[in-house]
Amino acid sequence: MKVIKKSKTKVTEKLRKAYGVCEHDNISYKELEKGQKLLFIAHRRVCRDNDRKGKILLLLTREKTQWAKAYAKRLNDLKASYQESIAKWEIALNEVTAERNQAYDYNTELLEKNKDCIKKKEDKK
């Protein structure tokens, strides 16, 4: 890796006074206090922001669990109602099948009894 030599930057008196730096390139206590106050204010803002976001996250997780419980209850209710409706449909299907079988049996009996009448009618045509 190539070593880059940098020349020392010259600090003017105007810059020294603006940032509160003495001739020995040390920052004054007054400027340190200003920086500390600014850092404290920024830290307080970040803490408040984290508290707000934590409360929001807590509310969201509570709502999510409540929603999940409500959804699970609704799903169980739907399953139960589907099972009830399936049972009703099966009963209705069995009843209709029994009626159809009775009608078929009755129809076959009538055809057997009236076989000769039907045959006479067909012969007339």
C-alpha cells in the first residue's frame, strides 16, 4: 500500500476563534461544554424516539396477537359450521336416495303388473 504524505494544514486565527481552539491546538472548556450539551440533546431525542417506537411496537404486537386469536376463533367457527352443513347435506342426500330407490322400486312393480297392458298398447301401434 502506498504511503501518502500529507502536509500539515494551517489553522488561521479566524478558525481558532470560531471553534474556540487555543494556540496549542486544544479545544477550550467552553466549546467542550457546548459540544456536550449538543450531544446530550441528541441523545435525549434518540431515547425519546426509541421509547415512542417501543410503544408502537408493543401496540402492534398486542394487536397482532388479538387478531390472530380472533382469526383462529373465526376459523374454528367456520370449520364447525362447515361440518354441520356437510352433515345436513349427507342426511338430505340419504333421504333423497331412499326416496329415489322407493320410486324406482314402485315403478318397477307397476311395470311388472301392467306388462300385458303395455304390450297390448304397443301392438296396436
